[in-house]
Amino acid sequence: MEYGAAYRLQQEIEAARKAGTGADTLLLVEHPHVLTLGRRATQEAVLASPETLEARGVALFETNRGGRATYHGLGQLVGYPIINLSPDREDVHRYVRELEEALIRTLADFGIEGFRIKGLTGVHTARGKVAAIGVHISRWVTTHGFALNVNTDLGFFDLIIACEGEPVTSMHELLGGELPLSKVEDRLIARFAEVFEMTLEDEYVNA
């Protein structure tokens, strides 16, 4: 799903959640090549010229999420939780730690040891950062979220200074082979529901 379309969908679900007419929702998507700049990012974080980005088919968006610059693309599982943290989870740091926990448990299901690094956001491995997190919270309803590198072409990260400049890796690189994205989605959905103590409404929709 194109990044702008996904953002508009988030906004629609966010508005319904704030109005009390919508349910807590986890969107899982793949994006065409796109660079996004969070609130702490500057244009200097983009190392490639506009001409280079156009030639490689990479879009650029400024967003209202936290964090710096990141890349989204095919083979990467991007998650947008649109959930109401009130009244029981009104703690931004707890929310981010719980996103990390869901990702760490998902990685463990595939035999990958993921961990936190003090002072940094996201999930790391011995070979680099495998998942980035950048969120926005308004009236305790969340948007934006996380990006897990599954079969991601890591070469596109060379276009930016990613997050805090850490090296990046992918599940594909760590395991030495491509993974079916649907299997990672299934485990991530289960682990997300587990960490956030939620029950799934029937089967999730694969739109």
C-alpha cells in the first residue's frame, strides 16, 4: 500500500477510535520504496539527491511520528497500531517497550535473539537493528508504529542516516534465507495480542 494511502487510512481509523465508534486496530502493510522523516529528522538525514530518489523510484514523506529518518519497502513488515491506551496504559515509554516486546517475542519464534539497547528505540540483534519504532499519540490514541525488516533490501538504507546511525539487518540476513511474510505476520499478530492483552475479532482481514 502506498504510504500516503496508508496514512489516510490510519487517520480514518484514529478518528473513529477517538469517537468511540471504532475498535483497536493493527494494520500490517508493505510499502513501495519510501523514505519517511520523523519529527526529530532533518533534510540532512537524506543522503541521496532528489534526482537519485526519483531514478530509484523512492518517495519521500515528512510525518508527525517520533524519531528520525527511516526507509520502508517491499519485504518489510510495517505495523500501525491504532489503539486507545486510556485508561490502563497511559504511559508512552511503556507503550514503546511493549511494542519492542512483541517484536522480540516474534523474532524468538524464528530463532532470532532480539534485544533492547539502553537509550535507543527499536529492536537490535548482534548484527544490527532489525526493527525500528516511531509513534504518535493524540488523546492516548496511537498512530504510526514499527517496521520489521524481514526480506528487506538493505541497500536502500544507504540513502539515509537511519535513526541514530546504527547498522541495520534483516531476518533474511540473520537466517540466511527468505521467509514467507505471511508466517511472520501470523506470529506478530499473536504476539502483539499477547503483549497487549487483546483478543482477536474472528480472523484478521487480508485486504
